[in-house]
Amino acid sequence: MIDPGPALAAGRVAHEALMLDTVRLVRPGKDVYDPATGATGQPDARVLYQGPARVKPNVVQERDVQAGQREVVLRRYQVALPWSAMPLAVDRVVAGDQLIVDASPDPRLAGMTLWVTSVGESSTATAWHLGVEDRS
């Protein structure tokens, strides 16, 4: 039997070298209105991960949907996080968590808030993959 360990370790290092974006993976909290500032915030939101990532379009797939009284376009992306970026079991990433692109060489990505739709897990992956969508 061949030991895949060395090949996986090398693949994970190589994949991490492609992670040029910086992101925050956030578990949203409950909206709380602050009458002093007039703003609504989420003081109980938790950051599950912050650091390098690779954000790229999943496939060119856009879908127009109705959200309330306005039409929005859903764009899907694939996000790769370092293999070592595994949150604790108590903080498993779930659909509805948010991924905020803090910085990117592509200025169109910087500042985007994406919504987690799926989490890919595999013992032979070179990165931890999340399916996300832009709901703007």
C-alpha cells in the first residue's frame, strides 16, 4: 500500500501558495438595535476563521431570484481555506454562515459578503472547500 501522506502534505503546501485572498468566516448573531447610535448590529457574531483563502467562481452560473420586492442575482463561488483551518466541532461551519472577503488582488472581490451554502470534507483534499454564493 502506498502512503499518501507525503503527496498530500506537498499538495496542501502548494494549494496554500495559491491563497492570495484574505477572508473572515463569521457565524452571524442576532440583530440588536442600539438606540444610542441608531444602528443595528450583531454583538454575538463569532469569527470562526480569519486568514488566507482562494476565492474563485464555481462555474459561470447566475440565477435571478425574487427577494422581497427586488430581484437579486445569485452568483456561486468556491472558496478554499488552508487544510489546517478546521474550526472546533462545536463551531462546525454550516449553511448560512458568512464569508467576508477582506482583501484580494481582484478589487471586485474585496468587501464582498458571501453566504455559505455547502461544506466539502475529504481526508484526501489539499484544502478545505466551501461552496458560497453572492446574494447581491
